[in-house]
Amino acid sequence: MKKYFTAFTEAFQGTLNWTIDSIMFNAPWYTNYFWGLIAISLVVWMLEIAFPWRKTQSIIRKDFWLDGFYMFFNFFVFSIVISGFYKVMGLGFLEFGITNKSFALMDISHWVMWLQLLVFFIILDFVQWFTHVLLHKYEFLWRFHKVHHSVKEMGFAAHLRYHWMENIFYKPLKTFGVMILGGFEPEQAYIVHFIAISIGHLNHANIRITWGPFKYIFNNSVMHLYHHIKALPEDRPQGINYGISLSIWDYIFKTNYVPEESGTIELGFPDEESFPKGFVGQFFSGFGKK
């Protein structure tokens, strides 16, 4: 029991120290996700202001500050809180003989770096796409995912508005994705993470982006806006356009849907009138049938 407590406190303290070092510019710039997130957010926000897709939408849109708070809460505060639990969970797996290499399907450590990063990016994106499908398919998961779909006016910061329980769902499956690679994570994995943040921000931004012929590979703001549509197609009652960074999975598995590109659709979900509007209410939502 002592080793679990020690592992918990060390992981918690380590993540806290790393976050503080990032804020104080004491972490290497390429792993400084705190200021990196701020820089990416400011750039995309400036693009929203300069090239707005929905021109009637205010620069400080509905729930702008709520979404801004969610960005830092989910990306940093909750990561600090939960880090110790993940460390203890990892030790528990070791007790049962489960290691990073238990589910390894390939070894990419000897490949050239750009190919390592590409495979790492593709596998983790597919795992997240699959997790996203599950969040819509099963009612008990959807109750938490409603927080993300409570956005009524889309903007870059909506990217990280989600219920803290989604971290619990995503993290183990993303870890499994890394285990497929034998527990290997490329040395330059920070490149993948910053690219994913940038694409996620752009997908939620008030900017019309389709990527032209590359829309069949990369997710985009037009496609993702329809993911948030309130009135889903009758033949797709559980959802559409589940892509995270890549859209290719939706085209492969026939979950794509973009009938037009005006950007004027209503966002939300059918029973949103009774859904909590503030952070505290949303924090505790999802744990009951109502």
C-alpha cells in the first residue's frame, strides 16, 4: 500500500511541478503546453476575427469565457488531479503482468523519425475517433459528452469544453494505442500533440475551412460544425462526422455528412433546455438518468 501512496504523491507532485515550470518558462519550449496552448489559441482567435465565417457572431461569442475556463481546467488542472490515479493504475497492471509491450503489434522504434510520428499520429487519432463514436452510441457515455455538445455558438475554445469524465474514457484507450506500438512514443511526439491542438482549434473556429481535396483526409470546421447540429439526420440518430484530426475514418465507415456549407445550422441537442448552463452544474452532470 505504501508504494501506491508514494507513486500517487510523486506523480501528482511531478505533474504540478511541470505545470508550474511551464507557466514560469522553466520548461523546454517544445514541451511547454501551457504557453503553447495560449499561443495557438490567440492565433486562431485572430483568424476568427479577421476571416469570420458567421459574420453576425460576436467576437466574444456566447459562453466564450466558459469555454476559455474549460481549456485550462481540462488541459492542466484536471491533469494534475488525475495524474496520481493513472500512476497507481499502471502499477496495478504490472501486478497482473501487463506491461507496455503486452499488446504490441509492431515496433517502430527503428523507423525514420517522420514515419514514427506519422504512425503515432494515425493510430492515436483512430483510437480517439473510436472513443468518440462510443460517446455517442451508449447513453451512459452520452450523458457526459453532452457538455461538449451544449455549445450554442461555435468558436476555437469550444474545442476543450468537455466533461472531466471524458478524460477517464479517452486516457486508457489512448494508452492502449501506445501499447500497440510496444509502449513506444516518439521522442518528438510533442510535434504530434501541438498539431492535434491546432487542428482541433481550427475545427471549432468560426472560420470556413474545408482543405479542398484534402477534406477526405483532414477534419475541418465545416464537417465538424455538422457534428454539433441539433437536428441530426433521421437515418443517423446517434451522430455524424466523429473525426478528431482526421476525417478519413468517417469516409471509410460511412459516418460523414455535409449537405451544405452555409454555417447557419442550429447547434445543440433535443433536451438541452434542462441541461445546466454553468460550469458547476455541468461538472456534476451525467451521473443520473436526468
